[in-house]
Amino acid sequence: MFKQMISKVITTKTIKQKYILLLLIIFFTVIGCAQKESTLTVSSPDGEVSIHLSDTSNSITYTLSKNDKELIHVSELSIFPGKKATIVKSFLASSDKTWQPIWGQFSEIKDHYNELVIDIDIEGTSAKLYARAYDTGIGFRYEIEGYNENTEAHFYCEYNLSSTDALYCPEGERVPLGPISISELATTKKPHKLRMPIVVEGSEKPYLSILESDLYAAPEFEVINFNFDQTKNILTSSNKTKLTEKITITPWRVILINDHIGDLVTNTVPLNLATPNQLEDASWIQPGKTLWDWRVHGYKAKDGFTYGIDTESYIRFIDFAAEKGIEYFLIDDSWYTKVTKGQFEISDKFDIEKVSEYAKERGVKLILYYDRHKGNFGDDDLFPYYKSLGMSGIKYGFMGSNVTFTRDAIQKSAENHLLVDFHDSPVPFTGIERTYPNAITKEYCHAQQDSRKAFTPETFIKMALINAIQGPLDMNNGNFDLIGINNGDREKGPKKRHSYYSTVASEAARTLIIHSGLVCIPDAPEAYNEKADLFEFIQKLPVGKWDESKVLHAKMGEYISTARRHGEEWFIGSVFNQKGGIIETKLDFLKAGKSYLVTYYEDTPETHCKTNPEAYQVRMDKVKKGDIIKAIMAPGGGHCMWIRPE
């Protein structure tokens, strides 16, 4: 009996000890888990892309990986650099929906992501960090609360890339930079001016593009600025502002991730991150093609007429546009001689009322240039004035890098039902065509013949794979009188004669390859009429009304081939560098069991971008799903296909 009592006491004591031990194990396990949980993770819907965030060392850091392979190593994120930042709490959210853009490369866009929302304490200031993961990219955005007015916010982000990675980026109106290796950036004594979008190329890794989106929602921030910190050996981006009550969020920092370089151009993550359409009625916004007078000045037609800045020239353009179904005609600089507050002094050679009325009668819409360098009309009056003239759009030159000023111009043009085309190194408002679809295009590139510089096939291909990532481009492709332009027969051709290397088939292809809501074709009506069978390809393009777009083949500086679908019709444009070459395209995107007609617009065996640029041929055939088409391109040449059901 006594032994049983002792045994029972011992057993009870043992049970209590085991229970206490179990509680201790659970407690320390929880503590251990909490420490591990200080590294937070959000993955893309397909599970391949992952962002890992932590608040170690009193700052927020992240790493980016795909399929467990690090693409960006430990890098800092901050909104108040130098201040202690700690994670307070977090939660996960997700969204899976689709939306329809007013115009663009797709008729429907899927917006599917997972998002980690983190509450952060920054030495007494509350902030939220949004980390959003898509299958093909990520975005970071801060939301700030409880700040003191006039506190400086500095959205800072690092990109700790591998030493073997190489960068490409735009360089204004010059040839894009790159490839520049990270090791070169780390040692150079003369820093490169890096602009968005940056393309990152690494061996055996996906391609990345680094940019921002939705600057519209945070216009008090300056345009993103890139630097390479040689002390840390790391690429950084930043933009600053003074906080006010209006400012609660930053733009999105965006990193695109694609296995093929061409897919960066059709990646929809920047559009998904942009503020949705702000216009109640956007039915008046119609994308399309436009003729343009600026590069035609001095062109002599065979009937003896010479184009200039005058009513007669504009009537010719309008007649051709009406005949060929070209939606717009753009009148560029020098239609006015002087501008003062609320008044233009119009050239005596230009009867603006007559031209406006004639265009209306013929069903052609007009776009008119404006340059603030020549005097300030006043933006509050400018857009209503353009509307009163019967204009459908404004080409705005020399806006500069002022974000708020540019956003106001977009909004004011929309209020007056005007499309707006920004020129001369404009603010790269990525995603703005979703928010304000009247922002139809911008010259964020080296446009054809602009600054009277030579424009090579290699330059075009690089810009098609770099500059175009940030959104629609106004590049002015589609010259057909290449011999005349190179001979100096125009007032505004290349400064150096015989330095513009292209072929007419390449020029036609370029109008498709470069996405824009307004495709500006820069040659004379007579030049297009002389090659009417080739011009058919441009004429048939349903600009901005695409259901689907894809880059079939691409290699930086060497070639690019783009396909776009409208209904059951496919348009394909390909170009090659000055070596020339062959691109094989398998028509696996056509519907099975159907026969299609195809028209080829292509170089001939005699075509050459320097010696015989205007040689081309047009032929027809039938194709079906699975057929392989060999596009043979001359040096600096191109190839086009128009495919439609038989």
C-alpha cells in the first residue's frame, strides 16, 4: 500500500515535470518560430517568384528569387533612410481579376497577384509597405501615416545584383547604353547616367527590368533616379519629396521577370500596378495612325509641288489621309510665329480655320504642336483654345522633367477631349495610358532622324527592347523615300547624308513592332502612293485595338519579331541588324483546321540598307497552323506578314 502511494506520488510528480517540460518546449518553439517569422515571404500565384523581407539590422531588406534561385541578393528598402525601421505586423492578401483597357496591346488583361502588407514603425512614424508578387514581376510601394509636414521622404531601393550581370538602359536621344557589367560600374571613375527602364541580363537567369509605375498617384515625387553605389557595390534607385497632407503613397518600384527578353515589352505588371482609368467617358479616345508634316518640308512632288508650312500642303495631307483611312494629321512646329499670354500669332501662310474645317469635312482629325520655349500661352487657356480650333490632340514639346506639371497637362487635355503626345525627353509616366488613356504616346526614345542624327538598325532594335518597356513610344517609323532622304532632299533629314540605314520593308515592320496609341508615319503622301502595295501593310494596321501581342523572337541589337492579333487577323513584323539574317516562325498560334491568306511584304535578294534600300516585293500565299515561315531579311532589312482567314 505504501509502495503504491510512493509510486503514485512519483508518477504524479513525473507527469507534472513532463507537463512543465512540454510547456517549456512549446514556449521556446514559439519564440524560435517568431524569430524565424521575422523573415516574411510572399510568393507569386504560380509559386515560382518569391520575395523575402526582413527587419534585421534595424532596416527593411528584401531578396528576390525565382524557383529558389536568387535574382537579387539582400537589398535595402526605405522611405526614411538612416532611421530605424521595425516590422510591427503583417498580413497576406490576394487578387485574381481581369480588366479591359481602353486601348493597348491586349483587349483584356489579367491582374492576378499575392500581396504582403507590412505595418512598419520608423522611429515613431507609421508606414505600410506593400510587396506585391505576380508571376512575371513584383512591386513595392510605401504608404505613410502620422508624419510631420515638410518632412523629407526619400523612397530608396537597392538592387544587389550578381557581379556577372549586365545592364542596358536608355540614353535620351542617343544609342541606349549597354551592355555595362556590374564589375565595370563598380570600378569606373566616370559614372554612367542610368535611366529607367533598366534591363538586366545574366547568364542562366531570367531577364529583369527595373522601373517604376503609377507616378500619377504620387506626382509630388520626382522621377526615379538611378545610381551605382561603389562603396556598397550595389545599384540603387531613389526619388524624394517633401511630405504634405496630400501625400500618403509612393510610386511603385517595379521589377519585371521574364525568361525571354522580348516578353519584357509585353509584360502587363506595370499596367496592373497603375491607377485605373479616371475618365467617366473615354469613348472619344480613338487610337490610330497619323500623317506628319515636319519631315516632309522641302519634298518636291513629281507635279512640281513643294511641301512646306502652308495651307496647300496641309490640304494634300488631309486628302491622302481621307483616301487611305488614316485617322489623324499632325501639324508640327512653326505654324505660329509668336506666342504670348492667351494669343498665338499664326503664320500668314496657314489658314487654320480653313484647314480645320476641311479636315472635318473629310473625316480627318487634327493634332497641333505646342512648344513652351517660344512663349507661354498659359496652360489654363491652352487646352480650351485647342478645343475651340477643332483640334483632336496636342503634341506637347519641351515639357521637361516636372512631374506635377506633366500630370496637370494630361488632366487638362482630357478635360477638353484632347489626345496628348509628349515630345523631347518627357517624363516616363509608366502606366499612365491606363489611368488617362488620352496620354496616347510619348517620345521617350531617339525618334527617326531626330536631332538630325543617324538612326541605325541596331539602335532601333535596342530601343524596341529597352525604351518600349516603359510604355508607348512615338518613334516616327515608316519612311519610304529613303533614297531622297539620304540624298538631302528634305529640309529636316539626317545631318550627315547617306547615314540613315534602313529598308522600306523594315520601315513598314517598325510601325507594328513599336507599340503606340498613335503611330506617326513621317513621309510624303506621294512617297506612300508610289509604293501603295507596301503601304497596304501600314494602312491595314488596327493601331491600339489589339487583342493579343507577343514578341516571337528577339536578341539585343540583332533582331526582333513581333506578332499582334486583331480578331482573327495576325500582323507580324520582323527586322534584322546590318548583318541581315533569317528568322523562322512557326504559325502555332493560328487556329487548327482553318486556311489563311497571307500577304508578305519583304526585302528582295538585291535589297541592302545602304546601297539599295527601296527594293522590296509583295506576294500572297496560303498558310495554316503549324506552318514554318522563313523570313529572309537583307542587311538592315525587314519582313512583314498580314494573315487573315481565307
